[in-house]
Amino acid sequence: MKKFWFTLFFLCFLPLNSQMLHYDSYIDIPSADYTEGVFVNIDGNFPLASGSEVSFDPNFGLEWTYMELNTALKWYNGSDFAFDISYRLLQEETRRPSIAVGIYEISFDKFISPVGSDKTYDDEDYDDRPPEIVSLYGVATKNINRNLQVNIGVGRGKFVGYGPRSFVPNTDVLFDENHENWAVGLFMGIRLRVSSPVSFILETDGRDANFGLEYKNRLLRGTLYLMKAEQLFTDNNFARLGLNFSYNFSSLR
């Protein structure tokens, strides 16, 4: 009965507050550490400083993970759809990380971000903005011990930035001109367990730096996070506070 009321509350909450719409993601980067299930994912964030062109940003997603395959359908800002797919090539062993490859932002739109098509966050509106469509990536995830997990990968599109700081971890730092269609960026993160269900997350997604607190069990994942944290003490403060939830419907069985 308790599960029924919890599910009813969750479904009622969906229309009110629908970055990364995956159960096993960090905040805005993928992971090779999969959990099987059927998930409903919601996310919303808003700027901490006034004047941002992007106010409240609600997103909603449906996700399915079976064995080594992960798929997700995302509804950005109530207007645009994108599809993700990834496959885990190797599971973690004693001396080897989990390794996965995937594609984010399969869409009809060349430029698509969590804000929707042909739009993006204020600080990501680069003169040479990489098209997010078909953002291929590879990622490795390794549990160093029971309390520390490390995640590192490379990808194109949404993982490539051209800002004053985000230009550094992409391949165009080596050239005199930009190759926004083919540039590859580095993303990485750590998950540090504070207690059994609670972890601290610190990451960079190739465009900005994010951190947050995550609560996760077999049924529910919730993250309170700060994205674009590197903007906090700048003249143009584009930092955003967000909250996301993932709910595993298959666990109800």
C-alpha cells in the first residue's frame, strides 16, 4: 500500500517539474555502471542570478536498461525530443573498469540541448558551437573501493566547449582553428559515498563544472545539484540550481 501511494505521488509530481535524464548518470555525464530496469526520469533547474535568458528548465525522460543495452527517450523543455542509446562492452572486474560506448542527442535538430532545439544556456552560446546531434562518446567507470567511484570519458558534440575554461579539455586546444563538427572533449567525475544511500558527486562535462548530493536506492534516485559552478564568482554568474529524480518502475514487481 505504501508503494501505491508513493507511486501516485510521483505520477502527480511529473507535470510540475519534469540535464541528464538517466538513472545511472552522474549529473551531466554518462556512466558505464548500469542498473537494469524501466525508469521515469525528471529534471528541473533554474538560474541563481537574475538576467539569464533561460529561466526554469523542465525536462522529462523514459529509460529502459536490459543487460548491456541502455536506451532513453527525452523530452526537453516540454517541446523537443531526443533519443539516447549506449552499450556496455565490458563489465568491471578486479583490474578493469566497466566500459561503454553510446550516442546522445539523436534528433531531427542539429543543435539541441536540455533547453530545446536551436537554443542553449547563456554561457554555451559559442560562435563555433558544436552541433549536439549524434554526440558519440566512450566512457569507463571504476570502483576504486566501496566508497569511491571514478568516471572518465571522451565525446563529441555536447561534450565540447569553447568558453574561456571549457576550451582547455577539447582537442581544438591543439590547433589554430576550430573544428566544431569533429572536436572531441574530455569529461570526468567522481562519486564519493557519504553514507549507504547518500553520495557526493563532482564532475565536469566538457562545458562546465557541476557538483551535487545524490540519494540512491533500488527504487529511487534523487540529486540536488549545482551546475555551472565555475560561474559562481564571476561577473556573469550563470550558475544554476537543479533537482532530478529517477524512479525504477520495474522494482515494483
